Amino acid sequence: MSIQDEPLDLSTTAKESNSTLTEEQIQMALLEMYTQYMNEQFVAILEGLKKDDEEKNVEESLIVVDDQDQDENQMKTSKKKKEKKHVEVSKKKDRFYERRSEANARERNRVQQLSKMFDNLRECLPIQEELKISKLSTLKVATAYIDFLANLLNNQNDNESKNRLTRELESAKTLRK
């Protein structure tokens, strides 16, 4: 369930019914929603990577099995005339190039989708928009940022998570100079 689907519960206890929400309570609620959104984006990217790897492995195994079956069938058949062999070879090449072009198109699509997911994740991070950081740096900054936000939600003034976030941001900037 995404953040937009969940209603924000800003109800108060019986003692607080006469007073309004404090600014700190509103900030904490917004921070919690934002952290949940960041986690969903991060998980979506990781699931996309895993799914794409599985599809690629299945596709490669199918190509190998098809080639082995074709080789076995060709060995069993008797010798054919040169013209028929030439026609078979050209058909086999055509099938190979057709399968290769389809696989290339799927790979291009996968890479484009992955790039879009990383762009969405970069928009959620506290970095300058004009700064284009690598995918690895994006993941490192995202994990540090999620850790930092989680510590804020738990009311832990942990300087370690803040320092880690600062280090990852500086590292990402340094790699792109």
C-alpha cells in the first residue's frame, strides 16, 4: 500500500482533544511518511534488479537448449545437397539474428526502466538536482539517508548516522568532479 492510499492518522488522545497538533508532531508525521516512501522506492529498485537478472538467466538457458537441439537434429539427418544446406544455414542465421535483436530490445528496455527508477530515487535524496551521481553512489546515499531518517523518527540524535550521510554525499560529489 502506498503512502497516498493510507490516510494520515492525526487523531489525538483524550487529554489532547482540546489542543491542536504541535508543529513537532506534524513534522514527525511528515518525516514518517517520507521515510516510508523512500523505503518503497528503494525496495522497488532492488526487486527490479532481481527480476531482470532472473529473466536474463532464463533467456540465456533457452537459447543454449535451442542451439543444442538444432545441432542434434542436424547430426541425425542424412547428408543433403549443398543448396539445401545453404538454405538451412541462412535460415538458422536469420533465426539467430532475430532472437538476438529481440534480446537486445528487451535489454535496452530493462536498462531504460532501471535508469528511470534511479532517477526517481535521486529526486528523493538531499542532493543538488544538477549533480548527476552514479548508481552505486545513489544506493549508498539512499541507505545512509534512510538510516538517518529512521534515527530521527526514533528520536535518536545519533551523530554517527548524520556523519555517514554527510560522508556519502561528499563521496558522491567527489566522484563526479
